[in-house]
Amino acid sequence: MKEPWQVYMQMGVVHGMLFPECLAGTGPIRETLQVIVEDTFFEAVDVGAIEDAQQRCECAALLRDSQLNVSFACQPTQLRLQLDLNAADAEQREHAFRTLVALFPQAKELGAQRIFVMSGKNVPASERRAALERLVTMLRRLCREAREQVGLPLALEIFDHDVDKKALVGTCEIAAWVAREVRRDFPDFGLLHDLSHIYLCHEQPERHFPLIREYLVAMHLGNSVSRAGHPLYGDTHPPFGIPGGDVDVPQVRNCLKALFDIGFLRAGRRPVVAFEVRTPPGMNPRTVIANMKRTLAQAWWDW
């Protein structure tokens, strides 16, 4: 590609994965967010819940001054607390709903432009239709609360369905159905996908993306390990290019090409494409940032 990527997309990063000590909403969030804010390579950031009100206020001011495009990620909270929006038990669904709605003011305070959520656990095929209908009902309720309470749209992230997170929405066919149903009432609802999850779903981008082209609103670039027996097996988001990993320069290049093919990337549109890479123990996050940048540069300029 001859033109710079800034013509086609805003490059972002998922804060809680780059700095996993902050994933639970505690830790040095303000200090680590400063690293991202000061790096002009990034135009967008995904941030999660921040437990301490004072630190959240400081982060909100920092993000406001930075002019970064902010998305608010509920998925870490859902995973940590095992919140299941499609649980068969009504009390479990209501608990998940109330917990997520309670986070919406944080999204507004932090200046987010969109809120991300995920589905609950996958279920046997015979129970899937009922689970999907429960999920759609809950997503509509969340969309209504987000619109009325903070004026923000929602997007649902697609995860794997049978490897690691084992989410109900783990194929593009199912994701498209859910998005279509929710959009009947909330046209601004969309889907978030991650390159690493495509490989964990035993798929390829060129087949995967066309199924969700009209619903895709944001994209993550991450790595995974789908080879059983590997110490990092699953949805672990290691740096690009590790031995045994699913994603390196060729896979990122193919992903970008597929996103162009479906029209997600095109001149003037500039959706957010964010790196989601977890810093391994003992590695400096700045090394991970360099790994991200070099991977993108090679994938882009060698095209």
C-alpha cells in the first residue's frame, strides 16, 4: 500500500491488555495511560472500568486533553465476574444487566464514543436458539439504557465458541443474526471483531468478514495460539510472531486486505483498528508497542 494507513483508519490500542496489571480496574491506570497518550502513533484507545473515583477523574481529564478516540470495554468486567447475558437463569441475566448498566456513567465520564460488551457462555446446539433470543432481549435493554442514560451506542464483540472463552457469539453467522435482530430497534448497534478470534473460530478473514460487513464498526488486531499443547494455547493475545502463534505479518496483511474488500476500510471513513496484545510477564510494554508498530508497518508497506 502506497498511501499511509492514517488515510484509511485510526490506529488504537487496548489499554488493559498492554498493561494487564490494570485489567481489573485497579493499579497504575493513570500512569500507564500516559504512555499511550504521549505516543502520537495512537489515535484511539479502549479503556475499561476504573474502580477509584479520583483516578478515574484524572484519566478522564487526560483522555479529554489527548484528543484520543475512546471506547469503553465492558468485556474484562464480564469475564472477571462471569456475567452471562444469555444465562438460562433470569436472576443471573438481571445481575449481568444491572452490573453493566452501572458502568455506563464511567464510559460517559471517560469520554467514550462507544461501549463494548460480549455475549455469555456458549450452550449445546439444542439450546442455542433460546439462548440467542435471551441475548438479543438483553442487548436491546442495554442499548436502550445506554441511549437514555449516556447517549452512547453499543457494539458486541465476537469471541471464540469452543476453544477458550467459549462464547455464545463465536461465529460470524450467529453474530450477523444477533446484530440484525438488535438493529431492528437500534440502528447504531454494531459488531467488534478481533483477528485472533477468527483463527480460534477455525476461520479465515476472507470468508469471515463478508458475513458481517454491514454490522462491523470496530476491529482489533491480536495474536492467538490455536495449537493444543502450546503453553500459550487459547485467547492469550501474545505478541505478534511468537513461535506457534497464529498471527504475524502475513496474517495482518491478509486481514487488512479483507477489510478493504468488504469496504470497512476506505478513504475518508477511518474506523478504529486497535491492537490488542497482552504484555507477557518480564517484558516491557514498550517492547510490545514496538512489536505492534513493526508488524503493522511490514504488513502495510509490503502490500
